[in-house]
Amino acid sequence: MRELLSQAFAPTALEIIDDSHRHVGHAGARDGRGHFTVRISSQAFAGMSPLARHRAVYAALGAMMDSDIHALSIQASASGGP
């Protein structure tokens, strides 16, 4: 995930938090895997709406969205920090 986001956005700040332990037993992800929070800041997001930023992150993660990620919370900004 870190590599894909770094390649796509050259972020000035990137934090990936695995929240999976908080969702063990959750329907659709019974083993608790796949729940993440991403905080990313990149000039690539300049001029983009919040929805467009989220779509860009989903696109950058590609197949991971179908296999490894069950839920993703995104905080994306164009400023110096997420």
C-alpha cells in the first residue's frame, strides 16, 4: 500500500494505520484484516475535490481494493500535512 501510494502521489506526508484489530468478527472481514486509515498529503491533490482525491487513492491502490482492503478511511490533502 505504501509503495503504491508513494509512486502515485510522491506524498510529502503519508501515514497508514492498520485498524483491523478493531474489527475482528465484522461481517465481510471475519478475521479482522483489511481495515485501514490513510492520511496522505501531496501536491498531486491540489485543485481536486475531496471526492476526486478519494477516487484517485482508490485508483492508485487498484486490485488491493478488491482483495486486501475491506474498509478504507482516507484523509487526503494538498497541504503540508494530512
